Amino acid sequence: MVEIKLTNSKTRRKEVFTPLDAQNVRMYVCGPTVYDRAHLGNARPVVVFDVLYRLLRHVYGEGAVTYARNFTDVDDKINAKAAETGRDIREICDETIGWFLEDMGALGALEPDHAPRATEWIAQMVDMIADLVAKGHAYEAEGHVLFAVESYQGYGQLSNRSVDDMIAGARVEVAPYKRNPMDFVLWKPSSGIEPGWESPWGYGRPGWHIECSAMARELLGDRFDIHGGGLDLQFPHHENEIAQSKACCGEDSFAQVWLHNEMLQVEGKKMSKSLGNFFTVRDLLDQGVPGEVIRFVFLSTHYRKPMDWTEKKRAEAETTLRKWREMTKEVAPTSVDAGGLATLADDLNTSGMIAHLHGLAAAGNAAGLLAGAQMMGLLTDDMGVWAEAVDLSAYEALFDGVRAEAMETKDFSAVDALKAQMLDAGVKVQMSKEGVSLTAGSGLDVKKLEGLL
């Protein structure tokens, strides 16, 4: 069997992955808070852990792997969106979940085996909170229930910081009812206009951190193999998950391996609305950037390194994928070669795997290239519509007609305007005495040609 090695964030070491049960490999990944479109940074963990899911299924068998990724559908941001728009919270969440699944599907991400919504697991959260209170790890104060961080000696192991360091370096919610500034909310009161549920502590709603602990426990058991997410979740979210889960269920409970992907930048800068470089996955798709190209750019950087989205990388990815699709269009995939599989299994080295695929392409090994690429979720049939040949002959005839008329009137403004439209759509224009030749260039956007004929 292939040996998989993963860098465990908790031990800060690359370790051989040994599942608790090779017939029941279990992975939980923190999903989105569903109040708006997923931005490019939200998509990176989806693609990273989609590749890990594919790898685990390849090694252990499709029926032996269970992947859960949640939707947080109770949150103050959602409440604010509802207040701002006057729309029903459920309607907002349903719409946003639909957007998320559509956009991530466009990136080639398989849907997980379980996609729990927090609001459907409130009873399990209440039971877990009650257990923590009974064991002395949580306390009630002014309608809130808080986890007492000093009650759990291992707090800070994941982020490798002491409680004092966390207080000094973090913005914590100041509240007079907290025994310790780092104590975090498990349950909080809800007003009449906020979503809420009845509980032993009154009408209220869960805190963010308890959601994942309760849902992971119910779906995957007290102990499971892998917990993943973006590096921004390591503290406080994942740190708090560990504390409350181990305090509730035992020191050996919860996730055995923790994986975190690094953050995303755009053209070398942090993505920010104030810098004008903030965009959603849907923004790129609507601009004509194929989902497969976005996926390729993501996988060109190792998950533990910051990823920089650039226009240059996008163009290079599109060129590469067009060449690979042309090379493999008449072949059937073989099994993934041992070298490629070993590369990918070495801490999910997607960038190394892409370099390996370039080597297979250079050697003319089309079948091996196709197998390896599909292992990464690339060059699949359902992802290739964008790269299909586009018939531009009707547009060439249109161009020739406009140009012929311009030759008679000596007014070439219509020709210039048409050429500008073609170039803007990603079409290369070559004019000669014999006529006009149009070819699809990098970044072809067929939508921009609509209405010209």
C-alpha cells in the first residue's frame, strides 16, 4: 500500500499517516459561513482537501473514506445580512449554499459525504455543552455558557502558545462575566429577532466553536483521523475545538492529525476590498476564467506555502491545460504511475505532482499524463468544455464583410471597433490581402462574442 505522509500541525512534524481504521478513514474540514459568495481564499481549502479526499479514496478505496464538511448557517454575519436586506435567514442560507456548491463544483471539487448544517444539530450541541458544564469545564454567566480555558491543561498545544501569550496577542471579547479573558462562548442568549432555540440556559444559540465539535463527533465518532482547514482557523477556532472536545470526550478523542493550508494573495498582496484586489470565485468564472484553470493555479503551489494568484499564472495554466488536453484527447488513462503517486502522497505535494506531469508530457506519455492529472481532478471530461475547439468561421465571414465595406468607403472605424471586440474576447486577429484569420487565444471568452452575428 502507498505510504502517505502528512504534516501534522499539532506536532509540527511530517508523519506517516496511519488511519485508526483502514476500512473507515474519516476526515472533517471546516466549511463556510453562508452569508455571501465564496471568495478566492475560501476556495483554496476546498481544492486542497478535495485532492486529499481523492488520494485517500485511491489508496484505501472509495467506500472506505468518509469526508464531512459543514455549513455554518447560524452566525451574526448572517443575522446582519438578514437585517440589512429584510430577507429570511433560511432563504439567505439556502441561496448561499447553492452558490457555494455550484462554484466549488466548477472548480472540480467532489461533494463530501456529509455536509451538515449547524442548525440541524443544535440538540447535539446542547448535550455536549451540558456535559462540559457537568464536568466543570464550562460555566453559566448572565445567560451565557462559557468554556473555562484554565480547566483544560492542554489549551494552546495546537497554536503552540500559552494562555498569557494568547491574551497579549489576540483581540478577545471583553466581558465582565468572564472568569478569564480567553474563556469562549458555547451558548449565548438570543433576542426575539435573532434565531434561537430552547436550552437549559434559556432561549439562545450556539457559539461558533461548539458547532464543529458536536457535528464531527456525531458524524465521525469521538475519534477520527483528519481535521483540516485554512491556517486562519488554527487559532482560536481549532484550538477551541480541541479543548472542548477533549475535555468532553477524553484526551485521546477528536482528530488525530491536523492539516492547515496557508493563505492566498493576489499579485503579491493580501486580498482586500480596500486594495481593489478582492474577488469571488464567481467573479473569475463570469470573467471567463475556466474553473479548471483556477484549480490548476491553486495546485501549482504546495498547500503549506502562501499561494499568489497572478494573471501570469492564470495564462500559463490555461496554455498548459490546452496542450495537455490536445495531447490526451485520443487516449484512455492508465493507472497512476508509482513516481507520481509517491510524489502526491508525500505531504500532498501537488506542485511536485504538476512538475511530474510536465515530465510525462515531455516524454510523450499521454496515458500516464491523463491518469496523473485526473488523480488531481484535472483533465476530466466534465471540466473540459472550456477547452473545446471554437468555430470562428462565421466571425471571420463577418469580419471580411465589414472590412470589404470599409475598403470601399475608406472608413475603417467599424473594422477597428470589431477588432477591438475580438481582442477583448481573447480572439487573435490576423489580417492579410487574402482575408481575415481568427484563432482562439489565451483567455477566450465566448460570451463576449454573443450578439455580433
